[in-house]
Amino acid sequence: MAPIKLDSVSKSFGNVNVINDISLAVESGELMVFLGPSGSGKSTLLRMIAGLETIDDGALTIDGVRSENLAPGQRNVAMVFQNYALYPHMTVHDNMAFGLRNIGMSADEIETRVLEAARMLEMEELLKRRPAQLSGGQRQRVAIGRAIVKEPKAFLFDEPLSNLDAALRVRTRVELARLHNRMQATMIYVTHDQTEAMTLADRIVVLNNCRIEQIGTPMEVYLRPASRFVAGFVGSPGMNFLEVDLSADDRVARLKDGSTVEIDIPEMKPGRYEMGIRPEAVQAVDEDERHAVTTTATVGVVERLGERTLLYCTLEDGTELIATDKGRSEARTGDRVKLAFDATALHLFDDAGNAYHVH
């Protein structure tokens, strides 16, 4: 286990700046996830830590050792790639042992490490098979095992599940979480999939346009997004955004359809904002239920998910939003539904994308 620290690191390819003055610290034993859309710089940042990309400016420290000028093999980190890169003519055992043989490790020590990694990943019965005889999830486990046997100071994962089908991604994601719990190793994991980030991370680094938008625990990022970008990127389905006018006297936000929502953000100045609210905080309610009904909408699409139902609605002014109803919802396309907003779950965003939250 080793802490990793980046201090004002930057990277450019020609005239294109891809990492812009980023500083962060990964704690020993932490699983940190770099989350962001394509082109946000997350994979480049990971490759800079691994030594596969140079650091133009700034410092990298791994386990207290300045490392930005060290060769990849001297950094004692192990990287697991999106593509498994297994040797097709070798067995699982030999794929995992190959790197250790190259550095002259004794046969007994290699065998001990390979068997321990296989036990940890529950693939002892696969050791004599070749990659062609394995499923995609099994191949990914071999790639992870190849990293484990090196006993590195940190593990670096570059979108390791993106080549798997949906069901296998879920199972492998759980396996990775269990692996981290067992090993308590320092891990950095790159993904564009926010479900992976929310499931695996101790902390999430949200990247956008080559810079950090927010660092926080999964629920901090979800419940108190630092910017309009984070609010829209994290969450499935995404946050609803509605234009509102904030009055000066009675702390009321007025929607474009004329309905109002009380909002408690004392530091806000009157004016026009975007109001953000997640679908689970917009509830379809019956008229006789004891809720403060905010507005009325027309149902366009009904998405039944079993334990809950999502209603894709349109307000009187044409604004679209997603609301939540009970699992056994009776709503149908074309129905008029009353919606109650949870006033404690509102966010306001100014023209610069800065976020303000209900106290």
C-alpha cells in the first residue's frame, strides 16, 4: 500500500493541453476513481502515473519517492488495460508467471505468488487453460492476476470492464470491490461509467476539459455536485434542469410554467438560474396525498423498472423532466399527473455553472 501524490502536473501534445495543472493525493489503501467523458484527460493522467506518458510540469510522488522521472519499471505500479493483452500460446499460469520469470525470480517464489493470486481471484481451476478457452470475464481476471503477482505499491486500472457485456460487467465490478476489500491496496481506476464509479470508489475525481471539477465520496458528488457539469454527468437517469426566476422577498423560485417552489438558499441573489433536481426527488402524487404539489405535467413515456417507475413528463411550457412513481404505477402515456418536488433536494446553478445547495 502506498500513497500517491500529484502536485501541479500538466501535459500537452504539441499545442494541445490535455492535463492542466492538476493536484491530488491518493491515500494509502484507497480506491480512487477518475471519472469523466471521453477527452477529459482521465486515461492520460493514469498513464502519467504509470510512466507511459511523460509529465511536462509538476511532481509525482509514489510512496514518498519522487517518481516523475523514473522509468515505468522503477515505479513499482501495475497497470491493467482495457484490452487483456494475454499471450495466446501460454496457459493462465504461464501468463501470470511470465513477468516474474523475466526479472529472475526463483521458481518457488513464482509458484507461491501465482497460486495465491489464483486463490484470491477464485480461478485455481483455470490455471492450465489458454486464453482462447476463457470467457471475457475470466480473461480480465487473468490480467488482474498478472498484476497481483508483481505485488506492486499500487494498481492502475484503465477502463478494465468496457469490453465486457452488461451482465458480466456487474459481476466483475463486484469481484473488483471484493478484491480491494481483501487486499486493501492502493488502486486508481479510470472509467466513463458513473455506475462503476459510484459502486467502487472510496473517492471520485470528476474530470472535465483537462481539469478537476470535483473530488469527493460517491454520495458527496451525487448529493452536492460542485458544478452544473458534475450534476448532469453523475446520476442515471440524469438530473432534471429547469429555468427558474428567484424572487427577492419570499425565497420562491418560479418555473417557466408559472408554478413555484420554496427554496432555502439564503446567500442567493435574485435573478434567473437553472434549478436542478434529481428524478427521485420529483414524485408523482395523488390529489388526496399530503404533499405540496408543485406543478402538473403530461406523461410522455412510462419506464417500468420493477421497484419504481420513471415518468418522462412535459410541463405546460414544454419543459421536459423525469419524475418517479411507485413500482405499480397506473400512469399511462398522455395522462396528466401532479408532481411534488422535494424542496430539500434542490440545487441552483448560475450562468458560470457554479452550484448552490439547499442548507
